[in-house]
Amino acid sequence: MKIDRKEIFTIPNCMSYFRLLLIPFFCITYIKADSIKDYFTAAVIVVISAITDFLDGKIARRFHMITELGKFIDPVADKLTHGAIAICLMLRYRFMKYLVLVMALKEGFMVIMGLINLRRGKKLDGAKMHGKICTTSLFLVLAIFVLVPELPETAANIMIFMEIIIMLITWALYIPVFYRMRQEVQ
């Protein structure tokens, strides 16, 4: 697949690059945070990332700027952002490591199955609704953790385990999707 130079610098793709650049700024800000103001700054970075994520898709669809590169870079930016936030949150919330583990396993499965099917000339045609719900709920949970640094441990644990359940259900719902894709190719 050859990428046209014009595809590289579309507004939506540049917004995805910007989100990738925000990741180290968030991590440094959050890890070094020692005041409510610092946590607020980290939360603002997360909100800016979320807004650009929302807008890049809207702009791409509205102005016919959907590109193959964009279909790749947007979810990569999402996953790396969510992963970085969750890993930083592991410093404060001991059960966050289980969410990070499930995230890694689910996304690893998605990548491996995507590559297997791609080698056979088939690819997932965008995220399914359950995937979008999972991504949105994950972002909301992570944002709450960043916005409310003094979240009570019980509330935090409930939110973590609820998100793990959502993620496991989503993963389970993608298994038949990939199975059907594999059957179509054979």
C-alpha cells in the first residue's frame, strides 16, 4: 500500500499525530503531579486529546478526508493514549494493573487477528458498535480517575472491575467477527 503525500498531512491525520504527541506530556505531568492544579493540568491534556479524537473523525467524514493512513493512525493513537493513561494510573490504584493486563490481551488479540486476516486479503471494516462503546467507556473511566485524584478506593475498584467486564464482553463479541472473516476468505 503506497501512501500519497497528501494523505499524510490531512487535518484529521495531523490531529491524530497531535494526540500521539500529547502522550508524553500527559505522562510527565501526571507522574510529577503533587497538587490539585497539577492533576487538573493532566486532566486538561486528556480532555484536549479526547476532543481532537472526536473532531478528527467528524472532520474526516464531513470533508471526505478519510484515508487508509487515518484508519490506521487514529485507533493506534487511541490505544496508545489509553494505555499510557492506564499505566500512569497504576501508580495510584493497585487494581489498575488488571485492567492494563486485559487491555493488553484484548488489543494483542485484535492486532494478531487483524494481521492474520489482512494477510488473506480481508480487513475489519472499522470498529463495531461494541468496540466503540468499550473505547468510550474506557476513556470515561480513565478520565474520571485523572479528574478525581482522590477517588475512594472502593469506588475506584468497582469502576476498574466494571471496565474489565465491559472489555471482556467486547473481546468475546469480536471473536465471532474474526471467525466469520476467516471463513469468508477460505
